[in-house]
Amino acid sequence: MKKTLICAVLLLAVFFVPVLAGDDAARPWTNSTEFGLINASGNSEASSFAFGNKFAYKWSNAEFNFDMGALRNSSKTSSRSNLGGALVVDVTDETTAENYFLDTKYKRTISEQLYWYAGLGWDRDRFAGIDSRFRGGGGLGYVVFKTDLHSLVTELGFDYTDEKHVAGTRDDHLKFGGLRGFAAYKRKVGAASQFDASLELLENLKDTGDMRAIGVVSLTATMTSHMALKASFTMKYDGDPVVEILSDPASTPELPIPDVLYEFDNLDTILSASLVVNF
């Protein structure tokens, strides 16, 4: 119920603000919302929901960005058995993927190609062992080139991470400073499509073996002035993934059974297709 309410509030916020603002071609803000939904019912029941929103407000020499996103996959399985001549059906609901994020960023121009930035972000991905992660930092950005056809932007800076893991994990609370590198490339494809690629590298300065990377490639095809179709592929790499400690419930002080360790995967990938609504 709580998650449904949160999603409803987000959707209302996305659509309510543009309605209040009106249709002003000279407005200083833009908003882009992405939806993806798959639902199956009958003998097999499963649902997949993806939501993303990007809001930008521009001044003559600065820009503010607010991005949010959510992904949730769930399935329902049933098992059947004969209990004393009676049919017994047990139904189990299972969430198989779930993550959320919020990001804010402020950029201010120094020169035609140079700018500084500051940002704050939060994300949760319990299936990767991350219960809550806050990040904040800043640095410098450089526009390598920008033409009507394509553009390339790079950033270099420092950030600070406060990360809490799910219960039952080793090193359940981490705090560290890091070095951040980022590059984003955009290119027009034909008259109505655009290719985007970005790579973010995050180096943990407290533990250099814990390098993280996020890579995203996407292709967006415009259908109308307000609607488009988008296909994207995301890769998330963690050089030192979360480790879960598993204890045997049969272990006693008299007959102790050693704990075993499970390391989460260091690479997550997401392939998605979505409908994009632009304001």
C-alpha cells in the first residue's frame, strides 16, 4: 500500500506541474517522463513496472536537474497438492527485482566550455544488498565539443557516500570519500532519433578495490512533438559487492556450525523499452 501511494504521488506530481504551468513555448523548464509496464495473468501471473522522470530548469548561465526512477518486477506462483482427497492450492507472491533512485544536480557556467557542478543523490537496491545509499559531491565539467549533430561532455570531481546494507551482511554501514569521472555522448540519428551513451566511474578512495561503474546506452525515436519510444541498456558494476552472512539455525554453543558467506553479483544489467512523454 505504501509503495502504491508513493508511485501515485510521483505520477500526480509529474502531470500536475505541467498543467499548472500551461503551454508556454518560452518556458525555462522541460520535463520528460518514461513508462514501462508488462502484466500477465491467467495460468501465470507476473508484472513489471518501470518509471523514470527527468526535470530540468535552465537559466542563462545555470541549470538545475532533478531525476527519479523506479523498477519493480513481481510474480505469483502456485503449487497444488492432494490433502486427504481435497485439492489444496498455495499461492506465493514474490518480488524478483526492485530499485529506486533520486538525483539532483546544479550546474553553473564558468566559460563557454567549462562549468562547475554540485549534486546529491539517493538510491535503494535491496537485491544487490543496498538498503539505502546517499551520495553528494561536486566538481568541474568540460564540454569537449557540441554541434547540431553530436556532443561530448566530461566531468571530474569528488563525492562522499553513506551506504547502509540490508540486515545480515558484512560491513553493514560504509562511509567513504571518492573520485568521480563521467562522460556523456549524444548524437542525432536521422531526423527523429537520438543515440545517447554515458559512463560514470566512482573510485572509493578508502578502498581502491571497490571501484564502481554505471554505463547506459539508449536510442530514442520521436513519434510526435510530445511522445517518443525509447530502448535502453544499463550496466552497473561493483568491484567489491555486498557480502551476506548466512548462519545455520541448528547451530548451538555446544555444537557450533560455521557461518557461510554469499557474495552478491558484481554486475547488474537492465534492458528496457519505454514510452516517453515530453513536456
